[in-house]
Amino acid sequence: MVERVEDEAMIPPVLIELAQQFGALSFLAIGGVNTLIPEIHRRVVDVEHWLTDVDFAQAFAISQASPGPNMLIVSVIGWKVYGFLGALVATLALCLPTSLFTYAISHVWNRFRDAPLRIAIQRGLAPVTVGLVLATGYVLARTTDETLIAYAFTAVTAALALATRIHPLWFLVAAGGLGAMGAT
Amino acid sequence: MSEFSDSPPPSGVTLGELFVGFMKVGVSGFGGVLPFARRMLVDERHWMTEREFTEVLSLSQFLPGPNIINVSIIVGSRYQGPRGSIAASLGLMLMPFLIVLALAALYSRFDTLAAVRDATAAVSSAATGLIVAMGLKMARPLLGSAWQVVIVVLGFAAIALLRLPLLWTLAVLAPLSVACAWWSAWKMRR
């Protein structure tokens, strides 16, 4: 899965663009991929016009309905843009550069474990991450919720997820069932 | 398989075990698999202690990139060097990657059915609710400190309301927030 595509003349430009867009994004994912979703939407829908809002909402839903890390939305977007190769390129572009970086850093990390600057960085990034996750919720709601009932789905799920310990998957199953029966 | 180093145990975790262990983690969770990584590493296979896991996790969250992938890179390298990192991260991603593409392909075949389209839209709305809940949960412990609330609001406004590019938002907010954290720690020490 980690094969590189070497021959430049053979590579369709859109694959190179996918690699560039997601490669650049990977280093901005400071609080996990969920903080990246508004930026992915901005680039993929608003700037590159690869996907419509509806496509984007579908990609998000499919990635959430699938087991695994929540970065899979990137795989689905790559797939929608350029099939299997697009998915592979987008996924690798998002994982590979930061993985190499992590590999290098983790070996020198212990030396800095208690450095005050490191602690300040960690504490300082926490509220930034929270702001970005909340922004992700807002942007997703604006992108995916088209009716008042859809907004109600979002609100009720958020409230129940906060107030109860129900496994998150059940919310998706229930919503899917209600949606299929035409509740929205 | 054990290594001749003076730092205690971790020996004896093979490439195959890394691959399979992380594969199980990859297919276990929905909307994030970090809790399952903890269960596998600490409770089930005893590859690391709770404390070690917390350290690996905090480093993974601190570094850029998908957190769980960073966890697999660090854990893999610890037992089997670069090949361990590759085995663990491939194990983690392979099945979810194939499953999500199968779902996408299946979806594109049936998306002319209104019921399928409506179900997907509803799943998307609910999944959005889960992210809102996660953001609110994460915000709770920060509410006691004014500067942290200000940073949360600024980050939200920049990305959600003003739709500014993430790079510029981070370039301004991250140093500002770190400076605030530094300053508040300095104040506490005095």
C-alpha cells in the first residue's frame, strides 16, 4: 500500500493536486482530523470544485458509517475525485508526511518531556483545538443539514450524546433507519 | 524475538503481532478508534502500561497528523523500528480503507434510491451532532479560564463564521495561545 508512483509523465494532474492539497493539510491537523474538516471543505468544494456540498455531506456520512479512524473522509473524497487511485493518493498524502515526522520526533521526545515550553505548547493548543472542533460541527451542520428536521437530528444527537453514555454507533443506526423511512 | 537492550520489557512483539493487533483496532471503532487502541495495548495485550499509553497518546495528539496513526507509528517503532511502524500503520489502515471504499462504491450504485439518499443524509446529520457534542465536552474543562475561552471563540469565529484559511488562523492563534499558556504558568509560579 505504500508504493510510490514514480513516473511523472504518467501521473494525471488531478492526482498530483490531490497529493499536494492533502499533503499540505496533514501538517495542519493539530488536534486530529476532525479539526481539518472545514478546511477540507473549503479547498475541495469552494476552491477546487471537485465536490458539491451534497457530495461532501455524503462522503462525510459514508466515512462515519464505516469502522476506522475518522480520517477516512479523505479516502472517500479521493475516491470521488479519481477512483481507487485517488483514494490511495489522498490517504497517503494525509498520513505519510506526518508519519515520517512523528517517527523522527518520537525518538528524541523523552528528552523534552518536562520542558516548560513543551507544557505551554500542549496547554496552549488545547483551546485552539476545541475552537476548531466546534467550527467543524458548525460547518458540517451548514453543509449537511438542509431542512429543519435535519437540524433537529443534529441537535437531538448532540444533546443525547452529551447527556447519556449511549454508544455513538446507535445514533447513526437510528438516524439511518428514520431517514430511510422518510422521516427527513 | 527479544532485543538485547537494557531498557525493560517491550521485547517480543513481532511484526505480525503489530500488524494484527492494530488491524483489530482499526475495524473496532466508529468515528474514532483511540479508545480501542488503549484497550488493545494496555488491557488485552499488555504491550504497555496505562502511564506509557497516556504518554504516547499525548505525544500523538501534540504532533500534527491523524492521532491514531501517530500512535501506531510510535508503538510500532518502539518494538520493531521502522518496519514496526510500517506494519502497525498498515495494519491499522488497510481494512478500514477497503471497507470505506466498498461502502462508497455500494452507495454510488444505489444512490438513485430515495430511501438510500435520505438515510445517508440523516446519518450525516446525526454524525454532525456527535462532533458538536465532542466539541462541547472538550470545551467544558476550559471554561474556568478566561484566555482559553477567548481562544476557543476566536478559533470558532475564524473558521466557522469568517471561513478564513486554516493556515493563517493557526499561524496567529497557536502562538498567541501558547504565549497565554506560558504567561499563566509564569503567573502561577510567582
